[in-house]
Amino acid sequence: MKSTHIRQILSQAITLGMVVSSALIIWKGLICITGSESPVVVVLSGSMEPGFKRGDLLFLYMNKDPIRTGQIVVFNDGRDIPIVHRVIEVHERRDSKEADILTKGDANDDDDRMLYASNRQWLQQKHIMGRAVWFLPYVGWFTIIMTEKPVIKYILVGALGLLVITSKG
Amino acid sequence: MMCAIASLSDNLNTPSPSAEIQIMNINWFQKQPQGNDEVSLTMNISADLQSLFTWNTKQLFIFVSAEYETPKNSLNQVSLWDAIIPAKEHAKFWIHTSNKYRFVDQGNNLRGKEFNLTLHWHVMPKTGKMFADKIVLTGYSFPEEYR
């Protein structure tokens, strides 16, 4: 009886380990395929409405293609959280191919200059983490709830743990 | 899965958009105190983008940008005006408008310069892949002198 019990616990632990490592493999795979450090992003604010709403999920892709007006980019120039806005101005240097980039949320009246860190007037390519290419509505609400209402996260983890323990394998 | 099917059907759509932009007036054209040229202009924009709408289209984000080159910059793109088209019925339109956003050069290169006006559209789906395209209209130029 005792050895079967131990075997059950071990097999459940291995299953859990496999689920977690599969998730990690998929995540790392996504980073590789999309060329972006954060291949998936949840929309946190209403500044791109009505196109994107809070809770929508964006899939990002990044390559060496130049940044051009109209592209929806995720940028982080030293702030806490990355921002998803549209490029409205590009000035690309003839010699270095470096570019000065200006962004703006579709729903905002003003451009993002006031948001840029360190009194920056323009973003550079290195501040752009990815371009939004795919979109799923509502799916990101899961992450928002987990972050903003941690008690739900604990309830879920607790319930999951209970489920693993009490299941027959 | 639904996402993939939705986007697949979007790919089967063969759109035939059209657009025209006339510059009705150069309202003013000055060199600002910091040394950069700035221009204010009024445009007539007309377009028929109805064929871009599919059952999976949530909205079109459209904008007009001016494109030109200068000695320092091989490409300058400046958005002048944008709008959201929420439904097919609104996708055939004309509008008389001055530039919504400031048109400021990095420098004072604009006098007598030729530029393009491009109407871009960004298709935002209900779900799935976003895609964009544009119509480039050439042959515009700034006045030789400030005014």
C-alpha cells in the first residue's frame, strides 16, 4: 500500500513538472520565433481604444525591418511597464540608418513625448520591443485579474493543489 | 483555431481601395524660433475603402502621412491626419480638413521640396492577424518661399 502511495505522489509530481516545463518550452519557443523578449502582451490601458481594449491580448513580432509610421509597437525606454502605441513620425538618418521615432495612442489627443523617460524627444529602434501582429480579445483579463487581485491567484493555486492531491492520477 | 480560420478568410478577400488627396491651401509656412520648418495645410481627402471590410473586420484605422527626404534624413514620415472607420457604410467618404498633427521638419529643408502623401489603412480584426497597406500619391511640393 505504502509503495503504491509513494509511486502515486511521484507520478503526480512528474506530471506537474512536465506541465510546467512544457509551458516554459512553449514560452521560450515563442520568444525565439517572434524575435521579441515579450512575445505576448496584455493591453492594460484604454489609450488605443476602440481598437484595443483593456484585457485584449497582443502577439508581437520583431525583426530587423525598419520602423515605419502606422505600426503598432510595444516600447520600453526605461519605465516600469511597456506601452503599446502607434508610430506617427519617423525620421531615418541617411548615414547611420538610425531613426527618431514618435508614438501616440490612438485614443489620445497628444503624442507620447511627455511619457518618454529622461526628457527624451524621440524613441530609438532599441526602445522598441516588438510590433503587434495578432490580436485576441478578452483573453488577457486572466493576467490582469491575477496581477490586480492576487487573492484569486492564491485561491486558484490552492484549488489546483487540492485537485492534484485528491485526483487518482 | 477560430483565430486561424478567421484570418484565412481575410486572406481570400481581394480588395480594391481608391483614394485622392488634394491640397486646397497652404495656410502658413514658417521657420520656427528653434530653426525647424513648420507648415499648416488644408486637404481634401476622398476615398473608397469599402472593399477592405470583411466579416472579421472590427475597424479600419486610416491616416495620411507626408513623406520626403532631406540631406540629413533618407526618409521623413509625418502623420498629418487620422480617423477610425468603424463600419463599411462609413468607408466611402470625403473630408475637408487641415492637418491634425503638427508638420515640423528636423531642420529647415522644406522650401521648394517635393513630397508624397500616403493614405495608410490598418485593418483591425475582431480576432486574429492585423494587416496594413497604403496608397502612395506623388507630385506635391512646398512653396519656394515662407508665407
